Amino acid sequence: MRYVKLWAKRAYPLYLMAMASRGATAGLAKIFPESKLTNIYNFYTNGYTDYIFEEEEIVETVNAICEKGLKDPEFLYSIFKTSYAKSIKLHSAYEKYKNQNLTKIKTEELIQVLEDFYEEFCDFYAYGGVSILVGYIDDNPIYKKAESLLRDKLKNSPDKFTEYWMALTLPPKNSTKEQREMEVLKIAEKAKKQGIKGEKAIAKKFKKELDSLMKDFDYISFDLFDALLCDLDCCIEDVAKAVEEDVEKRIGELNNYEKNTQKEFEKICQELKLSPEEKECFELIRNTGYYKWAREYEFMGALYNIKNVQDELGKRGGLISTESKYILPSDLKDNLKDLTKLKKIARDRIICSICIAERSGRVSVYSGEEAKKIYASLDFFKEETDFQGSEIKGTPAYAGKAQGIVRIVNFVRHIDKMEEGNILVSAATNPNLLSAMQKASAFITDEGGITCHAAIVARELKKPCITGTKIATRVLHDGDLVEVDANTGVVTLIG
């Protein structure tokens, strides 16, 4: 058996990944018995995890899901819609705990709250994990059929591929992030009409609106771990920046996004003379992207809501907030008489541990040498990295060209080395790296496809982006000069 890493070195805590992995094994098997996934591993070193699957199991499972989706699109749409509905329910059900004073609630009661959340999240992720599996395996039947179909239709105009690919795969609706942006723009529009500029003046004049903005959308900046990446000062800064731009134009773009995106989609489908079945293939990709982020923002909110419960239980055992995210409800129940024992358990897991989620629903965690031994026993599929040429190929996620100096940015600690105009190269971007992405002239990633974080941000910032290169972080180095041609999906090493 050979294993592959769907994600590598992600700063996602064990509590979250134990739930996600259980949902993707035991949960998925219940709603899709054809799933071949038996065990999913999360290997932690110094707080970063690799998300590990057996290669044949994940490929066969994703292929089966996609093939069934191509034959019966409603099958996939039903999963996506159920996932979204369950994520909304999960978010709202635990809203009351976000700012509640929990100090007087009994430990047993808080553990039960956490255990209930754990079970409900696992149930949600049985559906919620499907868009991740489909979206991250780029050579799945849906993506391959769509790409082959479009290249065939454009065989006389291959230079139009990326332009048409983008238009045919854009999500059909605005996400929660765009909803937040709209509220920012509304405040900016008021400020502009009143001639108010600058962060201090905006903060003073629109305190009520800014507080409401923060309250309504704080969770979409949650890092899935421990912190909000955007505070009130960030909201003020966003409004101040918007005042300096064409507010009315951007409001119009957001208001008309759904109509204009659908219009362009229909226009190209008609131009290419796509049959209803061919058109549906692209609709599946569009909706995979939309529902992936729609449900993600909701479960980010749910995780942010439950953080207060985790932190309070952690305090009772002498744990800091970060450590509390490496403790499962079963650990709390097993150590109820002496929660201080959890400190060592959490620290050991952060340093080195492996979490195994089985199809039966069992989740086991091992630390230290035992974890290293299990990890060492896994035979990993090795990508070819003997890079001899000057070109790297990937999937265009946003068209355009850029030339610049490479900076490898995988973690927050790498952000400081980014300068304006650099080319950001990452295994996979995440919201923590946004400030670096704003400085970059283009993005290149090892992982992901057209629904990944880098692709979404590239479209928002209108910056060239190539995803799914598999080897970029291993063959490129800080200081390399490269040209990114996101029209063709090719990165050329210049020097």
C-alpha cells in the first residue's frame, strides 16, 4: 500500500482533523457505501499536520463519486446542499457559547457540549468533505472530462483555453466573503459622500456600523485554530482603503456578479455548442467551488463559537488556548478527576503525534516514538523531483503573466521575506498568508485546483495563479527569477 499527502504541513489542530478524518471515513461510508477509504492519518510535528490517505483508496473513492455525479448530477448537488445546510445549523447551534461566561458551568456539562459538537461536526463532514476530495484531486473524471472537452472545442484557438476555462468554472454566486465586502463598501460609500477620509475619522464617525461589521463577520477570518485574523482595526483599514477606490463600480460588480457570471457562462456554452450533458460537467465544477467555500465559512463560525468552551476546559487543566485544541472529548472524560494530566498529553501531541481515523468510527491518537514508528511504516508515493528542464506545469487558476523573484512562503514566519512584486510559491496558501499574497505579483502552489484558496484569492486580487504543480516548492528556491504564464499554466525558470 502506498500513501499520499492530500495536504502537507497545515497548521490545523488535532481536534479539528480528528473530526474531519472521522467524517471522511466512517461518515462518508454511510452516505456513500462505495467509498474505499479505510484509514486516514494526520501526522503532527511541532503543531503542523500532514493529511494522509492510501493512494488507491482515495483515487478510487474520488473517481466513484465523480463518475456517479456525471451520471446523476443531483447526487452531487444533494451532497453539497446537505453539507451547506448542516454547516449553517452547526454554526447557529453553538452561537450562544461564543461570548458566554462559562466559569460557573460544571466541567461535566461543558465536556458534554464539546462531545455533542464533535458528533455533529463528524456528521456534517461526511457531506462536507466531498467538495475537498473532489476539489483537490485534479485528475478526477469531472475535471478531466471538462478539460478534454474544452481543449477539443478550442483546438483551432488553443490560446483561448484559460480565458474560457475561467469563465466556465467561476462559482455561480457570491460567497460570505463578498457579502462582508459589500458591507464594507456601504460604509465606504457613506464616508465618501460625506467627504470623510482616513482611518481615525472613519473610526469615529462610523463606530456603530464598524462594530456591526465585526460582530456579523468576525468568524470568516478565524484561522480554524485559535485566532481571528481580522479585528476592528482591520475593518477600519478595509473601509479606509475602499474610500480611495471606485466604490460604486465595485458595488455594481458585486450586485451583478451572479447575473453577469451566468450570462457569460451561457454565452460561451452557446458559442461552443455544448450539449446539456457537456454543460452540466462545468456546472458541477462551478458548484463544487461555491459550496466548498459556502460550507467552509459556516463551519469556521462553528469552530469559533466552540473555542470558548475548549478554552474554558483547558484553563481548568492548566492548558493555554493552543494546547486545548489538541484535546478530544474522550481525553477530558478519561481525565475528569485530574485535568492537569492533559497538559503533558497536549504538549506531546503538538511535538509529535499521529491520529488515525478508521472506517469503523474509531479514532486513535499516538504520541512520541510510537507515532514516529507508525509514520515510518507508511510507504509514501514519491513524486518525480529530478527537475532537469526550465519549465514547471500546473493548472491555470487566474490568467495573466508576471515575472519576479521567488519567495517560498509556507508558514506565517515566512511572510516577512515577501516584498512587493515577488512571486509567492507555496505548498498551499491559507488565510494566514493573505498579507504576503497581497504583495505578490503572482502565486504558484504545489497543491490544489481551481477551487482552492490560492485560486479564489487570485481571482479576487486579479493576480496570475498556477496551482497543482506538485513540485514547485521543491525545485524552486528563494531568489530564483521566474516567469509565470498563467494563460498556459507554465512557470519558466529564467535564472
